[in-house]
Amino acid sequence: MTLLDRYLFVQFTKNMFLVLLSLLAIYLLVDFLEKIDNFQEAGKSAGLTIQYLMLKTPQIYEQLMPICLLLGGIISLGILNHNRELLALKAGGLSVYRIITPLLASALFFTILTLALSQWLLPPTLSAGNRIWFEEVNKTKAHGIQRGKFIYYKGKEGIYSFQQPDKDKISFSNFSFSAWNKEHRLQTLLTAKTALWENKQWTFQNGQLKKLAGPHNYSIDPFTQKSLALPDDPTDFFIPAYKNEEMSISALFAGARKNQNGSSHLKELHRRLSYIFLGLPLLILGIPILLIVNQRWGHDLTLAIPTSSLLAFAAWGWWSASQSMLNTYHFNPALASWSIHLIIVIIGFLLIRKQDI
């Protein structure tokens, strides 16, 4: 590593963490003011509120990192340009590509660091924070859990299990319902290849109903199609979306591999990874914009920072819209999540190339 590389890495790190700490403080303050009433109404202490905010800090860090990488690089290069150091480097024969390489390498380093945080630190802290917010403060609790391809749900009178629920049709494959009596003996066992909830009624296809008929025997009723009343509403079966957010990168990858049809794990995996890596493309596009602004209007940071912020907001809006279309129109998860990165990187490198001509 040359002296220039070390100097730019230190400057980038210092400026990025300055931006991060400033935005983190604002984010935590706003979040505290928004949620303090909920904690007070639930009778929770101020200590629990602070604990919740501290547990949420890794998630906030992940959310802020793309804009922090962009602004950290822009501020570092802007200061370099303001002090005429950039001009001196270019006069010494260094290309713009060579000058910005340490900044891009620094952004890649902190992106990988964020990826490691998302793998090991974020899941336990986010899970603990969600438990405080949803269970202790809002008094809601998810009764469903996922194990492999199956979801298990503890209902009012028994246990449900099913595979690959279709939220649009509210249908379930490989459905089963089991209930026990007070003596902990199996009272009812319903199995069906398909279960459908329509007009507030259950309809089962290709299964059997097994019921306790005496002290030591059961009655078995096979059926092709049968309508039965069960004690639970199937809309409660679906695991809340935040449960996927609590999973590590490796767990999401394993879940996506097990589900051949492309489950919510695959969507969440692309969503998480594409957002973590969004800062690098933003920096690649933000650097030439800074240089163009300086050439045309003679300003460094006074125009570059607002312009970069607008750029980041536009990219975030584009990325968010693609995620919404992914869920609404069933787009390819990889295309919806990563197309913005490819387009921004191509535009950015084309603009950087013009700076060397």
C-alpha cells in the first residue's frame, strides 16, 4: 500500500464515520421520540427503551451504510480537490482511475464488513429488538415457525403444519391438523394433500380424518373432498415478514436452496445483499458528478453533497420500487434487485473515463 493509498483510506474512514455517527444520532433520536409513547403506554421502563434502541443500532448501521459510503467518498475527494491536491496528483501523471482506487477499495472493505455484520451480529440483535417491540410493547406474538419447507403453527386447539402457502388463494399443500385431549392422547388427526380456505370455510382434498372412537381404537375416514370447520383463521398462519429479516445471510441462502420454486428466502436474500452493496455503485457515480460540478460551477462540497444526496435518494427510490414490483408482479428477484447496480456502475465508469480524456 502506497502513501497515497494509506492517506486516502484514513481520510475516507474518518469522513465516513463522521457522517455515520451524525446520521445515526439523528435516526436514534427520531426513533426514540416516535416510540417512547408506545413504551410508556405499555408500562415499560426507560431502560428497556434504551436497550431496544441499542439492539436496533446494527440494523440502522446497515440501512445507513450506502449513503455513508457515498458521502464519505465525496467529502474525501472534495477536500482533496479543494486543497488542490487532486490537481497536483493529476499533474503528476496519475489518472482519475488511479486516484479513486483507494476510495473504491475502502468502500468495498466497509461493504464486506457490513456483510459480516449482517451474517453474525444483526440476526441476534434484531431478533431481541423485535421481541421487545412486538411481544413486550405491542403484545403480539407470532405462533408460527418454519422448519425446512414446512411451517408449523400452534392454534387454539391443536397444531397445524403445511408446505408452501399461497397467500393469494390462501391454499396450503401437505396440510395436517392434530389435536390432543386432556389425557394427552391424540384426539383428531386430519391430513390432506391440499387445503383451501374460501368464503370462511375449509375445503380439503385427497386426505383422511382420524378420530378417537374409544379407549383403544380410532375411526378413519378417507375422502377425496371434504369441508370441515377448524378453530383457527388461516390468515394467522403466515409468519410475519420481520422473521425473514432476522435470518442470517447463510440461513437465507440455505432456505433459498431448499425451496426449488423460489421462496421468500430467495427474495429476502437478494434484497439484503443488493442493499448492502448499493453504496459502491453510488460512489462510482458520485465521484464523476463531483468532478463535473467542480468543472462547471467551481464548487466542491457545497453543491456536490446535495447532489449526491439527491442521487442516493433517487437510487433508493428506484431500488424500493423494484422491490415492490418484485412482490406485485413476480419479477425475477436477481433482476429486480441488481439491475440498478449494473446501470449505475456503467454510467459511473463512462463518466469517470471522460475525466481522463
